[in-house]
Amino acid sequence: MTNPPVPTLPDAEYRWISSLLRGGLVISLLLMTGALAVYAVLHPGLTLSAAIATNPILQFLGLSGLAAGLARGDPAAYLTLGLIALVATPILRVVSGFYYFRRGHERGMEAITIVVIVLLLFGLLVLGPLVR
Amino acid sequence: MNLDLALPLLLLVAIAGGLAGSLTGLGGAVVVIPALVILFGVPIPEAIGTGAVTILATSSAAGAAYVRDRLSDLRIGMFLEVATVPGALVGATLTVLLTHADLEDGLLVALGLVLLLVVPGSVARRHEELPGPVTPDARSRSFGLSGSYRDQVLGRDVPYQAESTSPALGVMFGAGVVSGMFGIGAGVFKVLALERYLRLPMKVATATSNFMIGVTAAAGAGILFAAGFVNPLIAAPVALGTAGGAFVGSRLLPRLTNQTVRLVFIPFIVILAVETILRGFGLP
């Protein structure tokens, strides 16, 4: 007995993932463009070497630091949020793939996507803070 | 250099990176990282962190177009991510440890050598437009690793089926390690695995590589963020420029032949490899 043929992913799934990637990118770019403009206005005459020396992301690595920065309207916090949106976009794409394969009862691909999600979360939440 | 002057230059470099990255499946960081170090004096760890951001922007910008046009193969891309993501976690961790041990110049030389290793295989297949007949293995059949795309240049639908999934998974793990270590998409290895082992047409290989590199970069980015290797003042303008370049590149790729894409790919790798090795040895 042979296995039934694996169905081709439908156009709707391709369109949904394309929209997800584009939406995440647009949100991220809007956040970063606005924040960069405000930062440049607030720090006139800033040199590249000074920008390199004062890496503002270091104060926003924790959730509480980022929330406080966003609440007080710090443009560097919004720049960081834009970067986080950029990182989150492909991760959400994997989550979306997992739900598609789950709905279609494709156990092999479902298992693969869940392993990828677990590894991504392990890197972000466990390995990152550990190497810091 | 004043930031007002540096920002337009950073944007230009990033646009070039995004354009080249989206056309070749490389991600664009192989252009951006050496340029940041050589032209702007950005420290290597921060250049590597910015490289990861470059890849994320290229992957989402070009990926959105390639996925919509069904040029990227979602199933094959997601299948192979099970190898690239653990590789990226290993690679990013290694980079943080090597940087703490002051071995950054060694990192640059290693990156250059790794890039040069890819050239002979690509040169050997420079006249190949579409892969010949393939023999799919059991894993390829059971996971349905096949598809077709509409080739605008050939004017017809081109079917394909993956073969040799085991070596492809091995190369993908290595690609993940390289991606995490150097902040590049390691698209050179992903395209190599997709084209040479899975035997996918070149355009499907570069488009699927573009689709995959975002997840690999996201895996390493968490570690690079936490280590303070990502400076948003550098990374944000680079991301903006890269996304713009990748958008243009994603419009160009469907109109090119597979051979042209490969011809764009090879000189980029050679120039960047030599430049990176020289820099690693402290030469201008």
C-alpha cells in the first residue's frame, strides 16, 4: 500500500504568508523611520563614532526597561521595538505554518515546525540571556 | 563622520546589499558587513549584529514577493529550517565566545575562506539553466517536497522534485552555524544545498533561500541582541535601505534567466571573500 500524495500548499496559504511578511516589515520600518527621525532631531551633530559608542539598545534588553522607555517616549526604545518587530515577523511565519499543517493533519511537517518554534524560543529566551 | 552625512551613505550601501541579497538568495549581509567595517569603521561584533538585521529585512521584503509569486517553496523551506535553526544557535553562541576571547580578526579570515569554498561548484554549473532528471528519496516523497513555478523567461510552468535530502539537511545545519557566527544569511550554502543536493531550479533555490534566511537570522539575532551586538542607530538605517533594495531585486528576479542569476552570484562572492580575508589580516 502506498501513502496518499501530499497536497500542494494552496494559493491562499501563500498569499497569507506573503501578507504576514509584508505587514511585519511595514510595521517595523514605520517604527524605525519615525524613531530615527526623532532621535536625529533630539541629538543634532551626533557623529557615527559617538553613535557606535553609545549603543542605546543596552538599556532596553529587559522587558521592564523597554516598557519604561516606550512609556516616556524615548526614540531609542521605539527603534528597539522596530527591531523586535523585524525579528518577530519570520517567527510568526513559522507559527502560521504550524497551524496550517495542524489543520491539514500533516503530522511530519507539524512536528518539524513545532521543533523550530521551540528552538527559536530557546534561543531568544534562554540562550541569549545565558551568553550575556 | 557626522551621522547626518553617514546616514545617506549607510542607506546606499544597504540598498546595494538588499538588491544583491534578494537576487542571489545571499541575504545582503555579505555586502553590508565588510562595508560597515571597512568604510564606516564599525566594530566587527556590531557589524555582525547589523548583518543579522540586514538579513531579516531582505528576507521579509523579498520573501513577501517571492512567496506571493510561488517562486519560494514554503514546504521545502520550512522542512529545512529544522536543520538551519539549531545551527544558527550554535554559531551565534560561538561568535559571542570568540569575541570575548579577542579572536575577531580570525573570524573575518574564516568568513572569507568559507565564502571562497563555494565558488568552484557554482562555476562548474554556470551554463545549467534547469536541473536534469532527479530521483526523489523516500523523505522527499513522504513530505511532498515537490512543486512547480511559472518561469516568465521560458514562458512555461517548470515542475521540480527534491532529491538527496540527507546531505541537504547536513549542509543546511552548516549554513545555520555560519549564519549565526557571521551574521550573514549563509545563503551561499542554502542555495548550494537547494540547487546542488535537492536539485531545484536556480531561481526557486534563491527565492526559497531568501524565504528561509529570515528564520535562521531570527534564531541568531536573539543571542546577538542579548550580547549588545546590535546597535539600533546603525541597524535601523541599514534595515530601511536593505528593504528598499530587496523590494527592487524581488521585481527583477522573475525576469532573469537562471544562468544570469548564477553569473551575478559568483563575482560577488569572490570579491567579498578576498576583501574580507585581507581585512582579517589587517590589510586595507
